[in-house]
Amino acid sequence: MKIRAFRGLRPAKGKAAEIASLPYDVVNFEQACKQAQGKPLSFMRVVRSEIELDPSIDPYSPAVYEHAKENFQKLVDSGNLVREDEPCMYLYRQQMGSHSQTGLVATFSAEDYDADVIKKHEKTRKAKEDDRYNLTRTLRVNTGPVFLTVKDGTLLDKIVEDKKDEDALFDFVADDGIRHTVWKITDKDKLDAIVKTFAQIPCAYVADGHHRSASNARCARDLKAENPNHTGDEDYNWFLSVCFPASQLKILPYNRVVKDLCGMSCEEFLAALAKVCKVSQTGRKEPSKSKEVSMYLGGKWYTLEFENTEGLDAVSSLDVALLQDRVLAPILKIGDPRTDERIDFVGGIKGTAELERLVDGGGFAVAFSMYPTTVSQLMAIADAGAIMPPKSTWFEPKLRSGLFIHTF
């Protein structure tokens, strides 16, 4: 696998906390506005620049990308983003409560992405991929890192251990309580050793950021085609990523809420469920193991137990697939959860109280609290060249945008 150091942009001293923002795709328009409120330097004004424009403007219009370019250039011209003096990599640690994870920040090869050396487990949606492609092409910038992981035992573990808190380039606690600490690696011998280590790693996996990685690779292909003097060494051949050892990652469940029971009463729905799984009114708000789902219906918590799962392939045996194939599609008539407006998804970071709030508020009829998908399941599916069901994983904490910026 090919990686390299890069001479990118980063926040000036003391500005990291003001600039860093959540990724563009974990907040809706209202939440993005709130994230940027009172923060003129927030990178949310770049990755979601429509928050500063008339709400009637199409968020995918050229005006949005041009405004993002203006906001980005303001950060550079004002000196709030500064260019590194020499190529470097970074170590990036995130701490959420007792959980800590440290990854290596570098640029990864778009050719490796196309050759499936960087493996995927999700399909991209055209509108979302086009959106990030248009932003990336307009700015000539990777505005947010792709979240990668590699299997344990690849020596990445030793690389990310090489740090001391007092040597940190950035160290701040964000509004959500997550601590972000960054160290810079500039020593040429160390950088060369890291590149050689990664050359021995057979593959990486996209944990989060499928639309970002797909749009970055698409940019590389298009710019290569447009450049008659292409050598392969151009910056556009590489895209910004943070790579973590698999054992350090924390996956939370991606829960489901459905607006109605497809014309059934609660009693009729429970009777239909009893034909496809074991239903018990346990009061448990979270499943205790895989092949179990906790369900909130009519103010009560039930446990659904799926049986006859032996012999299923890696995708069909996922809890989210069992729920979709045995409950959501046949009973509630939700055929494609990507497009059906009767279903919504709630990241596990919000907890089961959010599921109760949504159902008790009358906007939804039933909620399903899932058991989290594991990293090993994700890797097995990617290795098989298969695709996970939509909204199978919720990684936490989220990488911040604006801390490292790769330009091309």
C-alpha cells in the first residue's frame, strides 16, 4: 500500500479549536448552522457553505461550491490556516470518555483505491458523491480526511505509540467533550520508515468516508485524463486519510425508527413479528448480543430474537440485514431503506432515550435498538467484495475537518 507525506495546510497556533468542525455528513442543515454559530472560523462554513446562503438555494448548486472556495481562501489569506514548511505526517489521537484511538494522518494513493487495495463495504449515492466531487474540484482541496483502518499486527500499532503529550502540535477539547491531540512527524528517516512499513501492508479498509474517498479518486482520474504531462507524482494522485489500527476503533449501533406500522395495530404487528422471531417483553433497551434487537413499541421495550441464522453469508447474517429481511421489508413494507421516507436512522451516540423521544412524540410508531456491527464483520464483507446494508455502522468519535488539509 502506498502512502506519502504532504506539505499541507493546518490551523495556525491557537486556532485549531476554532477551526475544527464535525464532518459535513453527520449534521443536517439546522445542526450545521448551530455548529457554526458564533464561530466565524469554523470549517463548517467551508464543508457546508450553504449555511451562509439563502435557504432557497439548491445545496448542490455551483454557487455553494464557489462560496465554499471564498470561505476557504479567507482562512488562508487571514493567516488562520498556514502552510507547512516541509512534507510531514501527523499522529491524531481522539479521546471520548475512557476510549482512546490514535491514527496516522498521511495521503494515500488514489490508484490503490481504484485497484481495491483500499477496500470498501458501502455503495455511494450519486448525488452525495457528485456533491463532494464538485466541492473537491472547485477548491482543489481534500476538505476532510477519509477514515481508514488496517488489521492488527501490521506495525501501525507501534507507529501510533510514538508520541508524548508535551510535544503535541494541537491539544484541545471540542464542544462535545471529545479531546483531540495532534503530533507532527517531520523527521525524514521516520517518514521513510513509515512509508516502508505501509508498503508491506496488503490493504486498508474504508471505515467511514465512502463518498469522500470515491470523489477523491474520481478527481484523480479526471485530472490525470486532463493532464497530457501526467507523471503520477502530482498531488492530485493522493488523498487525505487517517488510518487507525482495527483494535482501537469503537463502533456504536445504528438504530432504526419507522413512522407507521403499515396499517396494523400494535397487537397485529406483534402477532406478525411472532411468526418470524421470538418476541419477549423484557424491558431491555439494548440487545445483549448479536441476533437480538430491542424494540420500543407502545411505551414498552421488547426483545426480538432471530433464529435459524446458521449458514447465512457474511452480509445476510448481520443484525441490520436480519431486521431488514425478516421484519422491515416483509411486514412493514420498507423495500429500500436508502430511499423509503418512512424509515429514519439514529446514531448510537444519541442513546436509547432519543428512540423513546421520537416514538413518544408521535412522529414514529416503532424504534429498533441494534447490536453494533463489529470491525471483523466489516472487514470480512469488504474482503468478500460484498456490500453492507445501508447504515450498518456508526463510528465514534468522528474525525474533525479543518485540522489537516491536503491541496492539489
